[in-house]
Amino acid sequence: MASTVDWYYHRKGCVTCQKMDTLLESLGITAKEVVSANKTRLSVPEALEVVAPCTRLVVSKGTKAFDIDLKKDPKTAEELQALIIGPTGNLRAPTIRKGKTLYVGFQAETFGAALGGK
């Protein structure tokens, strides 16, 4: 059964984004809206707007994954920025929004289980 995500922000030529593409394909997941990070750069204010409607944030940074309930543990703009903004000063790619959950970065085990509903 095919599944969808609401929004997918990725960069062509990005190794991590290619890994996410492969994971989504293996799970049979498509995106309702795809935004190219090569063409549309989301700066800090725009990235914070992407997070605003979300109640959960799943972020992979290096080898660590953070699963944050934003209702129980709200974050300041500065804390969110540290999690979702890359070295270029823009939203990190890949980023996926599914419902009220935002997934930033990539970690096969964490994201596969969450996105695949397992």
C-alpha cells in the first residue's frame, strides 16, 4: 500500500538526500509536494515557519537522532535553529513533513520505522 508525505525538501546531488530518496522508494512513499533546495533556499525565518505547525520534530545530526515532542517540550527559536539549520544558514536537506511531524536529516533506522509506520 503506497503512502505519502506532505512535503519533501531535498537537494539534487546531495548524498544524504539520495539516501532518503532510496528509503522513500523502498517504503513505497511519495511526496505530495517536492521542493528543490537547489532552487528554493529556506533561510532561518522561513525554516521556522515550516516547523511552526508541527508538534513533533525528528532530527538526525551526525550519529544521533532526536525525537522531540514540541507540545511537551517547546523549543526556543534559537534551539530550533541549532537543530534544523545547516552550515549554509538554510534549512537542512533532506527535510520531510508528514502530518504534524517534521523529519530533518537522515537516519535509516529511525526515519524508516517512523515513516513506514512500523
